[in-house]
Amino acid sequence: MSVSPAASTTASPAASSAAAASVPPPDQAGLLDFVRRAAADAELIASLPLDPQGRTWVRLEGPGGSEAWLIGWPPGTGTGWHDHADSVGAFVTASGELKENSLAARLPTEGWKTLELTDGVDRERRLPAGSGRAFGRHHVHEVLNESPDRHAVSVHAYYPPLPRIRRYSRSGRILRLEQVERPEDWQ
């Protein structure tokens, strides 16, 4: 795994462009394979600085133009409910344990502010070290480190690179769109 830009090659720009055009973009399986390999890289995982109060992250070089991140989760932290819009993704817990709460329902992608969820749409997954999952576009979830005293570390990848993240609040069966973030908001 690499946290630096790709090494340069001696191929001509035309040859590089042709080679890049012939490589299909990564799918969910390819992203899951990448995050599994990265999570198994003990040196990479140990390189992440951990903060006792807030999440830490380092951008990784993902496959095929994907966006990838190594993320540290202090005890008791989480993402809140969100989705990754038009990106597919995958993540694997490298150390500690994460919990994912998700919705097993396809939500409308535009034109709503509040939805009432039906019974039976909630899913919960415990993801100890080495466990992970891939997900499709518009997957609504929250990821949590519920440990009272132990950091967790995970690897995430998305393709195409995140065009936006929609953040939601949830009260019982009511899901409310609260905010739409774009990459420039994360700089």
C-alpha cells in the first residue's frame, strides 16, 4: 500500500492514456479487495497517528482512480447517519471493532427532506478486525466505535471519488436530510 503519489514510469503519455482507458473502473469487489489488503498491512496501520479525542485520517492511493482513506476512531466516536451519493464503496476494520447501522431500503435520491421509514429496514453489523463490507450507491449508514476504551482503525475506498456526502438525523422512524457536503467542504 502506498500513501504517496504513484511512482512515475517511462511509458509515453499516449501509451499511459491508452493503458488507463483499457482498465475498467473499480467495482465494489475490487474496492473490497483493496481495503482488505490495506487493512492487513501492519506497517500502514501502525503509521496512522491516533488522537484520543477525534477521528484521524490519511488519504491513500486507491485503485483505478478511487478515493481511499485510513481512519482512526477514538473510543465512543462515530460518523452519524450519511450516504456517499453516487459512489460505491467498501471498508474493512483493521484493528478494534466497528459497528455499522444501515438501512435496507432504497431511498429517493432527490426531492425530499423528511422520510418515515418502514418497519424492518434497520440492519446492524459488528465488524471486528479483518471484517468489512462493500456497498452500492446511495447506501445510508452510520459507523461507530462503541468501545469505551479502545481505538479502532479502518480502511475505506470509494469510486468515483466522493462527489458529495449527504448527512441525516434520525429520530425513531423519521429520517431527515440535514446537510449536503462537497469535497471543498472537507479541505
